[in-house]
Amino acid sequence: MTTIKRPTSPHLQIYKWGAHMALSILHRASGVALGGGTLLLAWWLIALASGPDEYALFQACMRSIVGKIVLMGFTLALMLHLCNGIRHLFWDMGKGLDVETTARTNIMVFLGTALLTAIAWVIGYGLV
Amino acid sequence: MSFNTPISKVRGLGSARNGTHHWWMQKIAAVALVPLTVWFVASVVQMTKADYFTVISWLSSPIPAILMLIYIVIAIYHLRLGLQAIVEDYIHSEGMKVGLQFSILFGCTIIAVASIFSVLKIAL
């Protein structure tokens, strides 16, 4: 097979950063973060299966400042991945791929993430 | 001597070597995860202040236990496919690629088995 020296396409650093690029990589980053969230889910279930003492330890960890920060990160990652994931499903059907719609749905994803996270925390802890 | 053109040799094969199957499975899992995630979050936010016995009695009832098991299986399957794609995209050394793929599969399997066992122990 012969390789032809073709002109290469400009790479990432050539383009101006925008919300669409941030959301693209944040989708992957939040996906990886949710892998950590899965560990948290497993810990919760294992603690429940182990008995009241182990569950008390889990609750104490989650009620600490560090625990709250981790849970807030988990909630944000989950909501972002959910909202942007729904947009990805529409893109897969060929819908909303043009620049104007993408610019509009960027904002919808950010607002949806903030709103759903706020709702979850108001119900869960009575605070934002 | 093969008369195949170079394009016909690679058609249907991405870096994962199995065409679109991986992508399609990822999408099916994603569709299922939309309602499951809404259910999961709506449920756990009510458990933040609940004591041990309240949470146990909730997870012992059939519907929450069944939904939790389905959520664990599909979410971890989706996680495994996603992490696999990230390694395929960004890791170019063959040894590192294989090592990470093994770790991802083993790690996801362990988390899934531990979570499923725990739910069954609570619910049964």
C-alpha cells in the first residue's frame, strides 16, 4: 500500500475555544468521574448490606465537608452527563447538528445541569 | 495476493476492531439510562436523612430492588463501553492499551458483582 502525503487537517489548538468544545470534553470527563460515582454507589450498597455500624460510618463520611463536596461533584457530573447525553441521542438521529441549534442547546445543557442539581440538593438537603 | 482494495479491508473496523456494534450497544444503554437515572436520583435524594432501617426497608421491596439491579447492570455496562472507547482513542501504545482494557473490564466486573450481591443480600 502506498502512502500519499496529503495535507493534514488543522488540529484542536488552532480553533477558538467555545462552549461546544468544553461540553464535548466535559462529557467524557464527567463519564470518567461517574466511574468514581459507581464506586460510591457500590460503597453505599455494601455498607447497607454489612449492617447498621458500617452504614453509620458511610453516613458520617458523606455528611462531612469532603463527603458533601464529593456528592456535589457526583450530582453535577451525573446531571451534565444526563443532559448532554440526551443531546447526543438527538445528534445521533441527525437532529440539531447545525451551529445555531448547537449554540442554543449548549445553554440548555448548562442550565439543565444547574437546575437539576439544585432540585436534587434542595430535596436532599434542603439547601443549594 | 489479495485483490481487495485497502478500503475494503478496513471497512467496518474502527480502532475497536468490531465496527459499529460497540457504538450501538452504548446508545441502547444510554436510552435505558435516561429514565433509570431520573428514578435513581429521585430515590436517593429522599434517603439522605433516612436511618439505616428506613433505607433497608425501601431497598427490600421488590420494585426498588429490581430497578436498582437493572440500574447497576446497565450503568456499569455503559461505563465499561465508555472507558473502553476513551482508551481506544487516547492510548496508542499497544501494551498499555491491553493492560488498561483488562483493568477496566476487571474493575467494572468487581464493582458490578459487589453491588449486585449487596442488593440481593438486602432484598432477599
